[in-house]
Amino acid sequence: MTQTVRGVVVSNKMRHTVVVEVSRLKKHRLYGKFIKTSKRYKAHTMEDVPEGAKVALETCRPMSKDKKWKLIKVL
């Protein structure tokens, strides 16, 4: 089963790799307030994607120690 997420490209300095930041709202357990959290994923891509572009990612086999996502499309 594959998992998909959407995020924004924050770095494209590496070869065949982009760093994508995925933000989501998480509800606080006690107070019920929504808190914005973000996480960065390294994703595999063969195309040049500019910083600031919105993209969709999908899980794949591990390609390196940190890279376990691949870029599906630029939104």
C-alpha cells in the first residue's frame, strides 16, 4: 500500500533529490487547540523542480538511508 502526501519544495540542491516540507494541523490532546506541525522528506526525482513548487509524493522502496519517497507530479 502506498501513502501519498502534498508539500512544498524547500531545497533542490542535490542530484536527483528534492527536500519537501509537509505541513499539517494537529490537535492538542489536552487543550484541543490546533497546532501547525511540519516535517521534511527527501524525495527522488529525475526532473528539475524549482524551490517553492507544490508537489505530490508517494512512498517507494528505500533508495538511500533517508530517501524513501518519490515525486509523482508537480501541482
